[in-house]
Amino acid sequence: MEILVCVKRVPDSAENEIEMNAEGNDIERDDLVFSVNEWDNYAVEEAIQIVDNVGGTVTVVTVGDDESDEVLRREMAMGAAKGILLTDDAFEGSDCKGIATILKGCVAKGNYDLVLTGAQADEGAGAVGGMLAAMLDYPYASLVNKVEVGEGKLTVGREIEGGNQEMNEIEMPCVLSIQTGINEPRYVGIRGIRQVSGVEIPEFGAADLGVDAAAVGEAGAKVKKVDYFVPESGDGAEMLEGSNDEIIEKLIEILKANGGLA
């Protein structure tokens, strides 16, 4: 199988103190520590496991600037055979549709049986995978936490409400958005990263992908960030004391006072 996994370089929330920028429309990104999006790690691991079982090649792709090269090399050290960097000044400021449009151009340049994305990234929209599938006219499944390979098709499990799982059969080529917990991503050491440090990673811009520069980037974005803010903190939790009956009575009074009970 030929598998393409879409990955993203994102701020590492565990290593950074996030602050708003002066314009109030984004976070301050200078001097942040970046890493690969957590959900994407699970997608790459799943692709590697599939190829280990049935053969094939895993290619990782990202949309970004030259610094995004580091997340591609990290995933190549993890086990992906190839990396592709999609970079162009015209891509800056792309919304989810713009990113999907750029990725579609990359998919068209290859011959992939399966395209994987993480279920979501740092901004939480969870939209790129579905948009990409629609643009490609491929079958799509989201929140996938189980993949079994068959002849020309996959059996996939999806995490749905109430802790239940939904099983589907899906024909290839297709797009899947992978949920965390589907596997345990393998550890990547410094030695592995050094081994791929000299591997050439091809770069493609808008013209290479057949993408209209006016349809992506800030100019083509249909969704624009207009405001970022940190929610005000409340007074914290009110701890109720007493016997169970007393606590229940106090809780009912609080709910009534705040419109929770008639």
C-alpha cells in the first residue's frame, strides 16, 4: 500500500507559556517550541504498522515554511520512508479549505491507496480531512480508532457518542482521520533523527501542485481569525460540606437559584 500521512507543525503546549499577540488575533509565535501535532503521530504510527503488515511505503507531507522540515524528519525517523514539504508564500494564512486544496494538489501528484490525517490539530476544527476527501471525491471516515486491511477495502472502527464504536467497510482509495489511542506511537531518538538529517526532502509550491494562488492563503480564506482572548477565570469551585443528605439539599438550592431546576 502507498500511504500519505498529512502532518502539521504546532506549538508544543507543554513547553510554552501561550500569550496573545499585540493585534489580539492570534497567539504570539516568536520563540515558541514547536513539535508535530499529537493526533498526527498516531496517524503516522498506524500507517507504519499497516505497511509493516502488508508492505508498501509511508510518505509524510506538511504545509508550512522551511522550519516545518523538522516535523517531516521526525516522522521519517519514526519510520516513514519519504517526506514532502509544501511551501509557498501564497500558502500563508490559508484556512482549512485552503490547506485541503493544497494537499489535494499533492495527492494528485502521487498514486496513494490511503490518505491519513490526525482527527484534529492545534486549532481544533477537525475539518481538513473531510474537506480533502470531498475535493478528491474519496470515501471518508473520521475519529477512526481501528483499521483492518482487506482486499481493496478497509474495515474501520469509529469512536462515537456514549463510548460506543461504529464499524464500517470503506473502499480504497480513501481518507481517514485518526483518533488518539488507536495505537502507541513509537519513541523517536536522537540517533534516528540524525540518520535522516541528510535525506533530501522535495519542496513543491503552488505552481508545482497546479494550485491557483488566489484560491489559497489569506486572499482565498473564507474563514478569518478576528479575535483571540483568554477566558476570564471564575471564583473557582464551591465545596459543599455536611452529610450526603445535607449536601444534596444544598446542591438543589444552588441549582434552583441559578435556573438549573424549576
